[in-house]
Amino acid sequence: MPAVACLLLCAGAAATIPPRRVEINTGTLVEVWGSGVVRIVHAAPPATAEQAAAAKRSLAVLPGGARAATVSVDTNTTAVTVRAGALTVVGERGTGRVALFDAEGGELWRERAAPVFAAATDMGKPAHSVEQTWETTEGAEPQAWYGGGQFQNGFVDYANAPVAMTQFNTEAVVPYFASTAGFGVLWDNGAQSYLNPPTEELRLSVFGHAPLRMGSPGRYCFHAVLCEGKYGCMLATAKLTVTASGQPPRTAIAWVDLANAPSTLTGCVDLSAADVARAHTVRLVSSVLGAKVFVTRPEQARVTTLRSALGDLVDYYVTRGPGGTLDEAVAGYRQLTGSAPLYPRWAFGFWQSKEHYHTQAAVLDAAAQFRARGIPVDAIVQDWMYWGRRGWGPHWDPQGYPDPRAMVATLRGQNVRFMVSVWSKFGAETDYYKEMAAAGHLLGGSPFYDVWDAGARELFYGYSKASHFDAGVDALWLDGTEPPFSVQLNQSCAAGSANRVANTYSLMTATAVADGLRRDFPAAQGARVFSLTRSSFAGQQRTGAALWSGDISGSWDSLRRQVAASLNYQLSGMPYWSQDIGGFWRPVDQYTSAAYHRLMTRWFQFGVFTPIFRVHGMATNTELWHYPAAVMENVVASAINLRYRLLPYTYSGFAAVGRAGATMQRHLAFDFMHDSAVRRIADQFMWGGALLVAPVVTPDSARAVYLPYVPGGWVSFFNTSEVHAGAGWVDVHASLSEIPVFVRAGSILPLGPLVKYHDEKPSAPLEVRVHPGADGTFALYEDDGHSRGHLAAPSQASTIVFRWHDAARTLAIDARAGAFDGMLRTRVFDVVVCEGGAGSGVAPASAAVSVVYTGAATAVALPSRPDAMKT
């Protein structure tokens, strides 16, 4: 994983200063928030940009997010030029339009026209919607556009693709976007928004058909509006096809046998020059009457538009680093909105969850069986309904849970952590509801609390403190953090109009928990806050909240969509994501169906390479022993054991997320941005800098994998005799006991022992796998795994850098940097040279040499390369 300089984001590492403000004209200004980090403001008349910027109170951007930067400003009669490191902004004094350039003068993006402030109403008062359109230079290399949060469309590049940015059960809005031109854009608006709002509607006949006017060859995107203005379309189905005369139909949208349909769906098809010479027909088959279909065309790929339903100003930030990489752009986003703190080490183990445990005894029995059966696990989750007949709220039913404190203590004695589900709403019969209502803290007549009110947030946190944290519960599952928009529509709240901040609900409720824990439990649950939420917004990463992808279906199509959803979420600057492995909605024959067992196994294997590794399912027993023994054994061997063996590598990677703004689950564009072949790949990714992962997302065992060019090529993780040089597509066959994983030549991969929980064997040797073919380095990060000592000055953490010199076949180990309480002063590294079949797969491998390391620099020469290698 490429190093990202700390100059962009390390919270607390740099002195905060006011941003440098430069006026373009009375309606437009530029603020410099750091080297390569700028803010653009356009005010709605009659306000000035100065007034609008001063009045804005961002919920996403931290007040101390600005950093020192060298800034130069040149002004003439027509333009103002602002240079700030890797970004140059040129603003036209007459129109206020701005253009963005890199440090060498290459144009990145420019505003196509003046912002649009359309008349609107808010709470019965005059207001504005806000809209801005940008374009790239005609003839310039096309840019791929990623991010915006997590959506279920199943693809990753949103250039010319409409996306409704509205919070929903399975979709989460984060209005940060990253471009393959090496910069990112944060659209700072909390109202309902749209990326590339469509304008060309296809007039469907009563049979759902419409002719498609043909234009240029390229990508045509279709946007189906199923349930306009509603909280999703739930059980709706929709299939949109595009058919040329005399040709078979092409599917653009297929939401079939999937639950929780969003209110809008987008899908695209690529049409060649030969295709566009034919007449085409679009057909929508849907269970929803009155659905609308829009189209966007290839010509619009150069144009990007963002629109929000309400706002007093167009307000966006642009981030770019000196190298023009996506890592640097994302790091700039985290400088503005907060770093993503490192979780406790146990959080990167396996999470057991289901809907739901009914009693304290059932929770304890599940934990005991995990330990008795030797299945690794680090955390168990109590889903909702533990309140029994007491009403919806964070209190325990004493009949089912007579002693929560003792339950947590018993789990802790088994080295199992405990998470509990909490909602942002309360049953009307509960004291919680009555107290919130009496204080005026509920949104209208709904059961949801006003998260924008500091007093309401304190009450909300306090309820869980009393019921859960005081009893030792480790973390909260913040469920339902995206109230239906109808709950917030035209409601007054502490922020004014809930219409203007509706997308920020999850951010604020996660903030309530993080603030309370860090204040009240600084050495325990608050040392490294972990929460799980069903929604998100820009800045939520700073609260320690991970997103999970909602109540998804247990199907191959759903699995495919989760891979794409997870990658775009990472590209939104958000490094922590999870899912319901196996699907929330599962088939009734899940315990006996060989077809489902195959799907579940593949889902577990994908889950290994996601930030939070968690199983969950509706009205089901998700514990592995409820499935056939062969299925359980294969999942443990091919997925759970692999997750735990990779912990030293994974934990080091997530330390870089917190310390340097890195990203662990990486769309291929992070590492291979200039390889156009990777830009739309939605089912492969890098796990850190060493591993290319290609989940199997169909019932077939075979799939095609794209391997970008790297010096020395790629080595199969499961068969190190298999080496692929050069770049291109390869056909891979993966048995059900393997997931296609390829290791970049030169990579150094530290693997831990086989364990039943994350720190079962702290003094066991580490297996250090070296993959010859190129030079390489790896920084092994370690700390105590639970405290805030790693954030102290000096940091209570250690780093050991390994360096592989390929020509000399020598592994150098630098002197240890740093220390922490409980650190092993003497370590054993079992070094394995991964070639010719050696060092393959999950099982521990035989060491070529064992190194007893005491912290001093050392080097070892390794055996010469075997002659036989399969290429």
C-alpha cells in the first residue's frame, strides 16, 4: 500500500490555522485549507460569498481542518489565480466561474456555467435549491468518477450515471467523489441531493416500451425512478433491457429476487458504432406502476452535475496531493473531516451475529460452543428485541436477560467481546420516549429523536451508558440511523429545518456515542470507539463508526453488488465497511441447500478481505454448526482461519489508515490509476498493497481476473508455482476451498499463528512470507491493541520494517522503532520464500530460516531460486 504523507491529515499532528480566504468577486470566494486543499463558495444572491461562508456551520468539515500552506495570489482585470501546492484555482472576476489546474498547469476540471439557485420552499418559506455543473476539456482523457457513498447499483464508475443521494436501508450517502485525474470533491450539503440528475425522460408505452434515440457510441446509462419521494420501494422488481433490431436484449438494470429495492436504480450498457447504427428499444418490466425511465448519453461523460434540494450557497472542497494519487486525494478529505481512528485489534477478528438471540442463556451458549468447537471468534452481537415487553428502547427484559453485567463478564472471561443493537427511536410506552417528548427532543410526532440537539444526543447516549456501557458492553450497533425522509420532512429541529440536514442523521447519532464514550470511558470503550451503523455521511469516520450495507438478500446477485458497494464506499474516503455475510434475507432451505452453501462459502471468503468480518441473517441461526459439518469445516479453513492468519498484515494496514490517511480495501484505481482497463472493474480489489483479491460472485468455479502490470508479476497465494508476468486477463479456476488471491512480486506478508481469538498466542512466531521477483518492503505495526497509547507523544507503538533485496535474495530487518507496554522484546520470525509451491495457502509453511529478533537491525540470506516455475 503506497505510503501517504502525513502532511494532509494527521489529526493533532499539525497546528490548525484559519483558512486563507481570497475573493474572486462578491458572489464567489476561494479558501485555502492546506496544500492542495481548497474550498469554493458561490453565494445565492443577494448574499455575498463572504456572508454565506461566515454563516455556514458545516457538520462534516471540522473547524480546525485547515493546515498551513504556501499560497500565492495573482490578480488582473479578468481573473484571480490562487496557487496552493498541487492545486491552482483560476476564477473569472466577471462571472465567478472557476477552473482547477494541477501544479504544472494541466487543466483538471472547470465550472461549465454559473451555479443555479432555483426557487424552492422550505418549511413554507422561500428558499433555493443549489446546483453546480463542471466539465473536463474536450479531447482530454475521460475521467472515471467514484464515491458518493454506498449504493446497490452494482458498478463503480459514475461518470454520466445518475445517482439519487438519499439515505436508505441499503444505501448510504457520503458526498465525496474521487476522479482518476487524481483529485477529489466534497460537496458540503446535508439535504437530499443528486449526482448527475437526469433530464431526458423516455416516454414508456403502456407496455413499458420506448424508442431510444441513438447518438454517439459509448456508455448509455438508464435511471429508473420506481417510488419517487418514498423511503425505498421495498419488494419491488424491475428489469430494464435495451434491444437493437434483430439482436438479443442487453440488460441494463435487473432488480429481481432482491429485497429492499431503493426508490431509484441505475444501470448502463456500452453501445458500439455498429450498435448505434441500428434502432433500439428500451423495455422496463416492473412490479411498480407508473415508474419513470431516464437516459444519459456518452456525450455527458465529460460533464458532472451535483444538485441539492436546499441550500444558501454552492459549497465544495477540492483535494489533491503532490503525486496526484487517489490516496492523497482521500487523505485531503480526511484532513477536512477527521481521521479514521484505529479500532481495537479484536474488532478485526470474526463477528458472530444473527437476528436474534432471545435470552442471555442463548448468547452464552453460542459463545461457549464457539470455544468448545474451536471455531475462531472475537465478538458476538445481540440484535434487537432484547427489551421484550418493556417497549422499544435500550433496556433489558429481566426475564430473558436477568443479569447483563454477569453475562458480559462471562463473555469477557472467554475472550469474547459484546455488541448490542440500539435504535434512534423509542416505543411510546417507554420512559425514554416520555423524557424525550417532554424535553421537545422528538421529531414532530415520530418516535425518532432530534439528533441535531446536543441535549437530545446526551440523553440518547446516557440511556445506553446506563443499560450497556456501565455493564461492560464493548460497542453499539446503531441500527436504523436513516429515518424515512417523511419523518424529517418539514420538521423543525435544533439545526433549523430538518429538510436541510436530513442526510446527516447518522453522522450526528454516531457523534453522540463517540463523544460520550471518549469522555466517560477514556481507558475502556472510549479508548478506541467502535460502532456499527446502517447509514453514513461525510465525517462519520472520525466517530469510529463502520457502515454495514443493510438488510440485503442472500443471492449471487446481491453478493456481486456488495463488492461494488464496498469499493465505492472506500473511494468516498470511508475506510470501514461491513455486510451481512450470507445475506440478511435467506432461503428457507438454507441449512440443507447445497446451492446456498456454495454461495455462503464464497461470501465468507469475500468477507475475509473486508474491514469488518461479520455474519448476520434474519430469523435464522447463523452459527456454522447448524450447517453440514463439511460446510462448517471449509468455511473455517478457507475463510475464518485465513482472516486470523492475516491479522498482522491487516492490523498494520489499518494502522496506516489512521496514521496516514491510507485505504486498506482498495479499488484497483488506487494503485493502477493510469491503467484504463481497471477503471470499471467492480469485482476485484487490492487488500493493502500486496494482495489482489478477485471474489467468486457466481456459482461457477471459474472467473476471469485482470492482473495489472507490476515488476516481477503476480504469484498465486494458493499455489506459488503459478506466476503471471505482464498485464492482462487470466482465466482462473478456484475450488470451493480457495478464493482467487494474487500476491504482488516483492511483497512481504507477515502471517500470525492459527488462533481462536485475536491475541490467544501473543508470543508465537510470525511467519514472514517473502515473494521473490522484485524488491519490496513492509512495515509491521504493533501496539497494545486496545488503548490510546498509540496516539500519545511519543507514540506507544512499534514499527519493524522488512526489506527484500531480490537480486541478492536478502531479507533485511531494520531496528525496531518505538515501544509500548507489554511489547515482546524478543521475537521469532519464520521466514518462508514463496516460490515453487513453498509458502502456498492458509496452512503454516516450513521456514527457510528462523530469525531470533531482539530489536537490532539484522539481515539474512535466503536459498537460491528453484529452477522450475510455472508461468
